[in-house]
Amino acid sequence: MTIPVDIAALGARAAAMIEQLGAISSAPDNLTRLFLTPEHRRAADLVARWMGEAGLAVSEDALGTVRGAWHPAGPDAPRLLIGSHIDTVVNAGKYDGALGVILGILAVEAVARGGLTPGYGIDVLAFGDEEGTRFPTTLSSSAACAGVFLPASLAAMDGEGISLAEALRAYGKTPDDIATSAYDPSRVIAYVEAHIEQGPVLEAEDAPLGIVTAIAGASRLSITVTGEAGHAGTVPMRLRRDALAGAAEMALAVERIARAGTDGMVATVGRMHVEPGSVNVIPARVVFTVDLRSASDASRRAALTRFEADAHRIAEQRGLGVVISAFHEVATVPCYHDIQRRLGDAVASLGARAPLLPSGAGHDGQAMAKLCPVGMLFVRCKGGISHNPAEYASPGDMGMAAAALIRFIERFQQPHYNGGTSGAQT
Ligand SMILES: [Zn+2]
């Protein structure tokens, strides 16, 4: 059956809900809503109210994830999970995370009210810890749902010395209950998330929506370059071992590698520390970081190998020492091919074109992929700006995204994804 959709009305509702949720902040003059804070509580309560008004059965798990259940085929039927997060970074935009939760509620409300009776159920999820702003953990809410929560992260401390375990207790939760938050993989069909793109591609392509092919994996390196300090006025150029000049050449090398790279590869040198850091002393030691991402682990590894070779060659030519250490590694999560296709069909049925693109940013889907196949729908955002108060998605685009989720749910018809989260990459 085809549920009637009014894109303008859906967009207007989404925009009003974005404003309401965006007003819940710990700061008077910007949006800051961190995990397990009073603001998280207020946001969770608002989301729970919306879910209840939409006809969903509301519960909350041991990590504070709000769950809105619509189970027309009974509680034992397999479930489609639709979600995103309601925590933010400091001085955030209103759309990152919040939009996906709101669109999930609007879409499920529409199909439920429209009389759809699929053979599966839907849970709308509002996670509380995606950004990793308060604790040095991230995705702990979705990890708990996926059954891969690491108990060691309970000891993680926030900036005020409060551990995650203590914060959970203060929020009214029992850390011992976390294992009960895990979904039974045999009962879950897939996880789907709508999210603002956080990049400029859809705007450049003049497309309101995009289909995510993969959540890019990331490698982070720390590179220490050692040379020799010397007087800026007396050491001739040919006798210098300038650690900063070498580090700069290495930064340009990784830029060149990423520019020539495939699978949406991007590389960033975001931090560089120079010693001794004096205006009249040749730099003796430089420590800098490289953040390298791509939607293919193979291309990322090949790029890392090339960069290491370049860095050692540059160091040798300049008489410098170089030590490279990797301190963070996250594998690429491919979005399930069949879900990409179904999301694309749903968008096409609305008369729009949805380009395929990788996500350079991390998302809850990275944890949920440990549980089930994942898919993501991107919504165009103005100027590609996010993690910034200027973040903006138009009501028209949000309405299109809600309508696309409705069409996706209608067509979903309980496919049989029998295990395996990375399969079907056909
Ligand atoms: Zn987000």
C-alpha cells in the first residue's frame, strides 16, 4: 500500500521539532547537550513524549537510549531499527543527530496511522552518546544495543573526574543492567539512520538526499621528526637539520597521497607541535598528527604504506629522524547493498535523485553494524557546515527525507538478511 505523504507538512513538523529539541541546552547562548546530563534527561523526556504521541510504546535502556516501539506483528516479530543520537558537541548545531530521531518518529507515525501492517516491527532509537564529548568514549549507547559495550569504558572519566559508571547511576541507571540492553541479533533485520550530510557534496550535486555507501574508516598517526636545534642566524642552510621543514614536506606528501586517492580519501594534519618553538632557533623536534580516512580499508592501508615510505625518504634526505606510530584505527563499515538499493528506490519514487556517497564522519551505524546490516540516508545541509550553530537543513529537504523513510518502510517487506553485517556487497 502507499501511504499518502505531504512533504511540506512533514518538513514543517520536522523543523518545529528541531527547534524544540534544539532549545534544550546546558548553555544559555548556544546548544550544548552532553551525555547523562540534566539536559540529556530533558531531551530524552521530550523525545519520549513525541514517541508516545506518535503511538509508539516507549522504554529506556540501561544507557539511557530512548526506544519507541511499534510492533504490529507482535513483540516477537523481527525488528527494523531506525535511530540517531540526541547528544551534541559543545556549541553545536540543532540538526546533527536530532534530525534522524525526529524523522524516525515522523515516518513510523505516518505508516502506523496509515494502516500499514508489515510482518515486522520497528523500534525508533534515540542514543545518548554518539559525539563522545563528555567522556573519552563514543558510541557507547549504540554499542550497548549491539551487544558490544566494553565494560572497561565504565571507568572512563569526564573532565570533572566523574566516571561513566557514576554518571549512569546519577542518571538513575544500573551499570550491571547494560547487557540487557543488547538486541538479539536473530530478531533484528537492519539498522537505518537518517542524518545531515555534514559535508558539501549534496549541495554541490543539487540533490536533497543521498545514499551512504560506507562509513569511512579512519587511521590516526602521530609522527615525531627530530633534527637539530641551532642558531637561526649562524647555521648555513646546507648544514641544517630542520625538523619543521621536514615535517612540512611530510604534510604535503600526505596531502598529495589523499588527493590522488580513491574511495573519498581525505587526509588532515590538524596538529603540529614545534620545539623549542623560538623565533630564532632552528626547530629540533616536531610532533604532528595525520588523520586519514577512506571508504575502503584497502585503499587506506595502501595510502598509509605510501606515506610511511615518503616520510622515511624525506627524513633521510634531510638527515632527520622520524618515528611513526598509529594511535587510532577504525575499520570502514560498508552500508548493506540491499538497503542502499531500497533507500535509492524510495527516493526515486518521490521523483528525486539520490547520489551515492561515503560518510567521512563517524556514526552510530559503526557500532550497530556489529549487530545487523546498516544503511544511511543523508540529508543536504547548508554549506556542508556542521558541529556549528550555523548548521541548517531546509524544511523541504527534511520533508523529503521523512517521505523517503516512509516509502522505504512501505517497501521493506521483511527481507531475509540471514546474519552477516558486511555481506551483500554485490
Ligand atoms: Zn551525528
